Amino acid sequence: MLKFLKMVQVISEVEDNEEGVRPVIVHFQNYVFEEDEKRRMPVGLYRKNKKTSIVAAATEDSLYTGSINREEDKDANNHFLLAFNKKTGKVRLIAVDKTTMTNNFNPTVNNVVESRTIFDFNTSLNNLNKAFGSKKVKRITEQKERLKMNIDNIKEQLEQTVANIKMNETESIVVESNENDSAYRPTIHRDASTVEQVYILSELVPDFVLDSLEKEANEVLSSDVDSIEMSELIKDKLRELQDSSGDVNKCKLLLYIGYLMKYVMTPAKYITKRFVVCQSSREVNTHILDNFSVTTSAGRGRPISLRDKTICYILVLAMIAMDFQINVEALSKSVKVGVKKLHEITRVLAFSSHRKNKDLVILKLPLPPAVSTSPKKRKRY
């Protein structure tokens, strides 16, 4: 006896969609699905030509295909799904296509037809894309196939290569680290015979860059230092120059250090494409930006690593300009870096602590042993 479920409603809408893509009802020939297999099955709809479409579905071991041609199918316009909306009570008829999915066989050599019991899923999809895909899909598929590598062949080649390598297991391998390998600190010449040869000024700042500051140096030596926008440490050293020898070369170096301090004190967000650190010398401005900043998609930037590099160069240049003796306490205020961190950097730069004054570091011979920085601390200097 039939049980009445709900009052029959009048069909409110018919969706024909004669020219577009319809839902497809498929029948798999000679195949029984396993549990949850339907949810994992990849399916594709391909346009073969204006009249025919191909439906493809892949199981774990086979590839099934079916064709849809509405002109050849006399009942193409007689297949509908009945869709009932529980909330509104409305009923719609939706036109669908139907096709039978058959196992796709692969012809092999010697005219033997063999079923794809061992199915390479990626290969079959590539074949479908090349057969029925658009020009763009075909091109992308061919590019992917050319990039494929035969893992087994590469593995065999590597095994042969390793087999030909002979190693004496009794010998230990020692990797020596070179303190001059760092890209963030200046080169230390440990073979120097004098303290002046430990760091070569021309290697740090080219002569033509310092020479571009000569005009400004002469003006500074003959003017009021308080009117200069420099750190107090640099101003104090400039006053000492005015009261003593009036060395123009040392004044040029102090000015360059002052511009480096100005640069390192500038917040990173202001280091942009239009940022200018030195108005008086294009050479100085270019040298600082080229060596202590990077170009980015936004224009220019200063990562933390390059800020550390700038501090290393400030310390070394200050050591040269200040007669190989630096007050770390005073310099820390000029670069806004903690005294403890500055002392750590000075040890890496081969500076020595002053015996009587803990705030002073000096450069003297013989140099202290090289300091090896631990990778875990991620020090950049």
C-alpha cells in the first residue's frame, strides 16, 4: 500500500537551459561503488566540439568517460529532475542530460587491448586536458609534463654517484669560520703591524666620498658648532678640533659619522625613496643609502640587519676618528643602542676594554682572539 507523504503541488517553474550547461545524470556501466568512493571521485566536463561534450570520472584504478550530444539524443529534451522546496512548497522541473559512463581502454603495442587496472590519475587527467581542453589548458598541461622528473632514474644516478665517492671515516671534518665572512661588519686585518692598519679607512669610505665634505668641513671649523644638526658626541669632537689642530681630514670623517648617526636614528618608516640623509653632498647621500639600505617594491627600506651593519661601521669609523678610543656610554646615546649590546659588538670588532675606565673601549695590538657568535643568538655582526 502506498503511503501519502504530502499534497501534490503545481509545478511553478521549468528550467530548460537548452544552450547552456545542464546537470548530468550518469550511469556507470559494470561498476559498483565502494563506501565513500563517490565523495572522493574527481569528475570533469569537457567540450569536444559545439555539439558534443565529454564527461570523465576517475576511480582508483580506472577512467570512465561518457559523451553528451543533444542533437543525436532524441529524448534530450525529455529528461527532467523534479525539485521540491519544503519551505515554499513550490516544485520546479530542471532539464538534465544523461550519459552512460564506460571504462576507458588503452590500446598497447602488438594490437593488444589492456584495461587500465593500474591507473595513473595525473596522467589520465593530462590526457583529458590535452584532448578536450582549451588552448591555454593544453599549453599548461604540456609545460607540466616537460617539467616532470623520473624519480627512479634520479635516485639511480645519485646512488651511482655516491658509490663512487670514497671517504676515510677516521678523518674528522673541521669547518673553520672566518670572522671576515660577515657582510655586516668591516674587514679586520689581523696581520697588521700597526693599529692604523687593522681597519683601512679607504675600504670603509672611498676617498672621493669624504672629499665631497671638504667645503662643509672648512665651514664647520670656522663657525659655531652649536648650529650644526649633529649628535652631542660629534659636536664635542668638532669643538676639540677647533681648539687644537683644525684637521680638515678628521673633520670630514666626523661629519660622515654624524650623517651615519642621523641615518641610524631615523625611524625605518621614514627611509623611503625620497629620503635624503645628507643635503650638502650627493656622494655621501648615495654612499650611505647604497650601502646601508635596500630597494623594495615600496621604494627603499632599512631592515634590522642593515641597521646593525650601520652601527658596526659607526663604531669602527669613530675608533679611527677618535684616536682609537671610544666612550661607549656617550656613543650609545647618539645611536639609541644599549651599552650592553654595544660592548658585545665591540668584542666582535676586536676592540679591547680599557683597564681603568669601563666606559671606554680601545683598539690595540695584539688584537684579542676572534669571537665566534652563536647561531642560536642570531647575531648579524
